[in-house]
Amino acid sequence: MSDLVLRIDGKEIRGKEGMTILQAAEEHGIRIPTLCHSPDLKPSGVCRVCLVEVQGSRTLVAACHTPISLGMVVLTRSPKVLETRKTIIELLLTAHSGSCVTDLNAKECALHKLAAELEVSPPRFQVSEPRYYPPEDDNPYVRRDLSKCILCRRCVGACQEIAQKHILSVAYRGFKSKIITDLDGPLKKEACKDCGICIPYCPTGALSKPVSAA
């Protein structure tokens, strides 16, 4: 693979052909925040938190799956990028109805960490029906609290690509979208026994070990 020279935030860097903007940036110590991305999984670009500005592009692009090119000029923290990123976090918080204020595990929530880092104000947006699901405390293998889910799909990717079990998937549309198993039943699949691969990939604590297994 040949080296490609590009600029990220005014810094001239070299990257290998086939690398994404995110990979090239991380290799040179330039941090671009992400929520749905994991280096272990195929990039999905669903959360859009990693949007960056590329000179010549009409729209912001997702750094996690946009390949670098020779002479590319990228801005990761321009006013346009930061404002858009903050709005995306605000929208995610609007739909994120988990009990994070009183939850002792909230400090582990990547969404709230990013909101604090970007100084995101309380969401301006209102929803007619907050997305709430009762926690599934009776699941023997994985505890789910889908009110904390931000639909990043990392659990789906981990289940399909790493565990090779294809138990989790996305169902419904729009605001009603959710991660399901089978025909939207509880996550009590025997195949989940002694697995738990999906749990550490969840950035918000929507998936965790049952108290009996912790």
C-alpha cells in the first residue's frame, strides 16, 4: 500500500491507502469522538458523532468509514463540526430516558461523558412519548435496560461478527426502533449462556451482567 499525504486540523500526516479518516487521525494522536464505532467491528456510521468537515465536500462526512485520499484536507473541530456534533448528542440525550441521574453506573455512560466534554446543555427537543422500557431483571444471562439504548448497534455487531450467533437485530422504524431478539421477546436465549460478548460493547450500560452473575 502506498502512503497518502493529507492534512487533518492543519497537521500534515501520512496514511496508508484504504485507511479511514478516523484511523489516520488516531494513528497521529488526533482524537475524533465516537459512540457507535469499535475497532473490532465493521464501521456502521449510525451515530454520526464522528462527523468531520472535508474540504470540497458539500456535507459533513463520517470519519469512521470515509477513506482518506491524497491531498485531503480535514477539519475535526471546526465551528460547523462542533455545533453539529453537539446537536447530535442533544438528540441522543432526548431519546435516552435511562435513569442516569440516580444510576451509580452512569459514570460509565459514554454518552454522558461526551455530553459533558462538549458542554451540551439539557435537550431543547421534546418527544410526545418518552422511549421507556422496563429493565429486564429476570434475564439469567444478560440484563437489559433498553431505556438506556442509543441504537448504536455495537451489541448487534458483536453478536453477529464476533460471537457468530446472530441473536440480536434491529426492528421497527423511526423513534420506535429498538434492538430485539427473536420476535421482540426477552433475552433468555440459551445461546447467550456463558457468552456476554455484547455487554462490554454497550457504551451506555443498556446491557450488563445480571446481579446474580456479577
